[in-house]
Amino acid sequence: MDILCWGFMKASSVRILQNSKNGVIIKSGDALERMGKVDCVAFDKTGTITEGRPRVTDVVALEDAAENNGAVADLIGYAAGIERGSEHPVGFSIVQYAINNDIALKSIDSFEAVAGQGVVGESDGHAVLVGNEKLMQAHNVAVSTNDTHLIGELAIQGKTPVYVALDGTLVGIIAVADVVKPTSQAAIKQLKDMNIHVAMITGDNERTAHAIAAQMDIAEVMAEVLPQDKAAHIKKLQEQGRKVAMVGDGINDAPALVQADVGIAIGTGTDVALESADIVLMQSDLMDVATAINLSKQTIRNVKQNLFWAFGYNVAGIPIACGLLYIFGGPLLNPMFAAAAMSLSSVSVLSNALRLRRFKPYS
Ligand code: ADP
Ligand code: MG
């Protein structure tokens, strides 16, 4: 047991040096060990594959609603007014758009955020809904065939359509789009080259998710997943016999991070995600997922080598020190040599562990 700790300690102290250099924080030896066995990585989309700072790209006031409250300024005024209380990046983007375009935000009387759907509130005597299709369905807001067509067009461009309804009528669509992080595509390719299955789990619109997944060359997409269901999807992957790592940044990813064999949080993510994860990527770079898997494999290999050497020295050394050779007419072991052999075993284990300093992260 002592020997085992010794081997692990030596390799893991090097690992800590290594971590700070690569910006990968591994919270426990156990997580480090599990990471090397991972054969499936599930990514959250917003804020993980993408930057998580969406921007408004299109604002469409729907024709049949135009005579009521459909004018673009009104549409944004209501939507941004209600989103002022939201903490979701989609909400921020709409408020920012209003500010940038000098559109006055309507005052709000009540506000409620619905996880995975959007926001609901009252403003200027109107019931306002801003969110996705699920939110519209939950409030029985009708979406015409024409509107569905328009929404589809926006979604296949990788934009997230945000529905805006006033008093139960769909009055407009605001499209928001988020930029993919520069290294995401290369990182996903790297993982696939390592024979790791890659999947995407997101609360976003099905078609938007597929558009981004196609750019990233990800075949397995789970879209329109409610925050509470993300963990269930991870469990499904595990039931297929996979060792799953989940990478995410949001509060809604926390249960999935806990469910996964290894939870990985993006360094810029929410505190809840950082708390729930086993590994934190300080540079928010997905390439570090591949680096962490490789680092884990090399560290575990190093620990095993160290174990072999430390054990080997002792298996040979202790019987000799006990006088094994003397029984067969050989010499007794001079304590000076015994001490030297003892130190030598430490030196060999330590030098082997230090080889990990030459570990090269992927870039
Ligand atoms: P994700 O972070 O994976 O996109 P969420 O569960 O946070 O998932 O959100 C799911 C979807 O719900 C979003 O893609 C968006 O369409 C909608 N949504 C959530 N919050 C808001 C909001 N404040 N305003 C508008 N839409 C929202
Ligand atoms: Mg996210």
C-alpha cells in the first residue's frame, strides 16, 4: 500500500505542476484515473462549443400581428423589457440589442424565468411571453404554417429562433446566433481520432442544434432537452456501456456533470457547474478535453511503471537484506549498500515521474 501511494504521489505531484501549466485542474486522483478510461464525450452547446455570447441577427415582426403590436421597435421593447430580469445569455442579447438600437425598454409589472423555455411576464397591461416553441405550446400560442416555415429557415442557419407573444398571439421572431469557439471543431476531430464517441446535448431548438452539430461533424445530437433531463441522457449513454465525460458550463448542466463518469466544467462557467465538476478547463478551450484524457493515460501508465520498479527493488532487496544470499554461502548485505539501494529506488521512481514534465498538450 505504501508503495502504491508512493508511486501515485510522485506521479501526481508532477501532474499538479503539469496542470497549472496546461490550465487543466483535476480535482482528485480518482477523477484523473477515470478520465483515462473515457470513451464518450458529451458536450453542451451554448457556452461550451460556442462562446455563449449570442447576438441578435434578425428581427421579424409577423405580418398578421403588425396592425396590433407588431412593429419592430415595439416587439424589441416588450421582449427586452421582460428579458431585463433574465440571467440567460439569450435574454442578455435581446436587452443589448435594444440598447444598441436606442429602443426604449417597456416597464414590467411581473416576471418569471422558466428554465429551458424562456421568460413570462406582464408589461404595460399585456401578457408577454419570450422563449422557445415549448413555451408557446405551454401557453397555447398558435404558430401558423407560414411562421413555422420562417422559423425553420432561421434555424437551419444555426440561429436560435426566439418567439415573442403578446396576449396569447405570436407577434414576432427574434433570431439570435452564437459564434463557435475557434478550437471547438479541431478539438472534436482530435477526440474522434482518439476513437472517442462524441455527442451534443442542448436545450436549444432541434434544427439549430443540428446545424451547429453538422458544422462540428457531430453525429449524435440530443436537442430541446430540458435542464432536468440532461442527466437522464447521460445515463442512457452509460447504459450503452460507455464511460462518459460531460462537458458543460451552465447551472442546467450541473446534474449531468454529476451523473457522468467524469464531469468537466468550462472555467468561465457558473459556480454551480464548477462545484459539480471533477475537472475544470481554465482556458475554456475544448482541446484541453483531449489533453486531459491523454494526461490521465500517461500518468496512470507512469504510476504503474513506478509501482513495478518500487516493488521490484523491494522484492529483490528485502530477502537479500534478510540474509538470503548468506544462507547459500554468499555475503550479508552491508547496511551502507542497503541504504544506497533504498535511495536508488526513490531516485528511479522520481526520475520516471518527472518524465511527465515533458508531456505535450494538444493545441
Ligand atoms: P442551453 O443553454 O443548452 O441552450 P437552456 O435550457 O438554458 O439550454 O435553454 C433552452 C432554450 O430555451 C434556449 O435555447 C432558448 O431557446 C430558450 N430560452 C431559455 N431562456 C430564455 C430566455 N431568457 N429568453 C428566451 N429564450 C430562452
Ligand atoms: Mg451552456
